[in-house]
Amino acid sequence: MNLRSLLVKTSRKGQFLFSMTWLICLISVFSLPFFFVEKVYGLSNLQGANVNQQHSFVADAVNRVAPAVVRIDTERTIDRQPFDPNLIDPLLRDLLGDPIVGPEHERGQGSGVLIDSNGLVLTNAHVVEQVDQVSLTLADGQECDGTVIGSDPITDLALVRIAGGVTSEVAPLGDSDALEVGDWAIALGTPYGLEHTVTLGIISSLHRNINSLGFSDKRLDLIQTDAAINPGNSGGPLVNGSGEVIGINTLVRSGPGAGLGFAIPMNLARRVSEQLVLTGEVIHPYLGVQLISLNARIAREHNRDPNSLVELPERNGALVQSVLPDSPAEKAGLRRGDLVIQADQKTIADPQTLLEHVDQAPIGVPFDLKILRNRNELDLSIKPAALPGFS
């Protein structure tokens, strides 16, 4: 074999090896997505994924909670406003007859969730407020009567007991304190009477103060979600991706900002329901002050005003705007313009922080406050009392 033949043979072997190397690389590149799917999703191939993955995690979560969701139908008696029949045009009276006199029966509807094997259903207080009759429809179609055993308007929570010993599956309860913004949120209920309705969204925000939504008579922080909550969903469960109840649907924003739904955190609902079972009511401590938030920027702007009557301290705290007569705050010596900076040895940055501490305070037990008045720090002892009208 001469040198030329040897070079030609060597060149052909090199081309063959080069071609085989490229072929192996191409096979590896095209098989990589299939390898990724198999490792990440536990699927042998895409066709197997379509066959085996027939239901989403939403369906699995709903199946855990849906058997415990109930429809609540209510009836209440309302008094019709008195109307002078002499004001009706005689012609209209001949056509329509005399006006109806006497009470009317108003029907309402909402949702609830079974949280106890003894037949306790958790719902909203406004769903069963001042009702004469409560009817429950369970997920399997059973219809039964219910009795309101306790209601708390401050947190908008109520408990209804199923009559007749009817039993059904109980919903698994989750930890609302473990929620994070962006977690899955699944709302269940009977909006507009449409039973077994499910909507999906995410947790949009946490610790949304209900007072910022225009409800000054309530005390709670809400879970905000974009899962659709409609009339009739009130009292139904808000569920996480694992099929655990993490909130009780309570209201939806209509008009500007429509599409925002809110739920009561499950941990709060659990504490309230325990008190309702024991005593049928929830005692809320109060001080008797109206508070506004103060920080350094707001105080500086106020102090620059030549018409301002008082000089505000340029720091964070809860500023006393007014003191109710004969309240624990008045008896302790709180005044308009005082800035609460500490409560029970803990720093107070805003009114909400102070209210949270007051909610945990025992009734009638001295509660220490540190305030700023005329640039001087003062220590006051105040005894929280039961909120009038709810004790």
C-alpha cells in the first residue's frame, strides 16, 4: 500500500468518525426534552402524560373539601314601613287594591362548611343574621334544619348546628398563617343558588385591614384573592392547593375594583368558633378611643402648617383622635392628641398593631401604655372592658 492510498483510507475513517459524532450529538439534543419531562414530572413520555394525568391538582383539592360544603337557605321576618292609604291615588287603589299591611318574609341564601363531626357548620354572621328559619342542603342532597348556636358580628362569623343528627364528611382545616402571596386559592360555594361551584385564583394579598374597605364596625385582617366570589359564596370555604380550608369567604368588591374577593383567615375562624361553642358569643376587649396612624412625614407636614393648633411628635405611633365618654380610655386619663408608642412593653407603630394587642388582652386586667404628650413620655394603666353591645 502506497502513501496516497494510506492517506485516502485515513481520511475516510476520519469522515466516518466525524459523522458518527454529529449523529450522537443530534440524538442527545432531541432526547433531552423527553429526559427532562421524565425526571421532573415522573412521566415516561409525553403520550403517557396525557393518559395518566387525567385530573389537575384543583380537582384533587376540591374532592377533599366539596363533600363538606353546604348550602344555607334562610328566612327572616321584616316589618313593612307603615304607609298612609290616604296617599294612594283612588284610581291606583281600584286597580291594585289596598296596600299590604303587616310583616314580610325575606329569603336569603349563603354557603357554609362542615368543620365538626357533631354537625357544626361554619358560615358568615351576615348570612344568618336575625333569621327565623335556617335550612341546610348537604353535598349529597340531604335537606335538614339548622339552629344558629352563636354569632359574632365583629368578625362576621357564625356557627350553625345541623338538627337531627345528620352526619357528613368534615372539611380538613389548614393553617392560614402559613399562606404566602401567590399561593393557589380555590373558592367553593353556591353563588346565585348554583350548587357545587368552584373558582380558581391565587392569594393576592394578606393582612388586608377590613376598615380600609369601609367596614368600621369590624375587627379583622382579610385574605385577598382573585378567585371569583359572588353573592351566595358567603360563608363557603377558601381552599389551598392541598385541599385544606384556609379561609371563609366573606365579601367581594363590586363597582370600581370589581373582582377582588376577601376571606376570613381560618386560624381566626377556628378561635372564634371555639368560643361560640363554649358560650355562644365572643367577648371583644375595647379601650374606647378613635385612632389614626402617625409617622414622621405626616407630622412634619402638619407642623409646617402655620394654622395647626398642636405640634405633633415626628415619629410612628397611634394618635388618639377622640376619647369616648365613660370608656376605659377616659378613666385611664387618655386625651385627644396623645400618641401611643408602646403597649404591654411592645412597640406600637400604627393603630392596627395596638388593636391586635388589645384583642389579646384580658377583660378588666391592667394594660400598660406608654404615650407621648407635649414631648413628655407618660406611663398609663388602662383596664380593657367588653365592647358594649357584644357582651
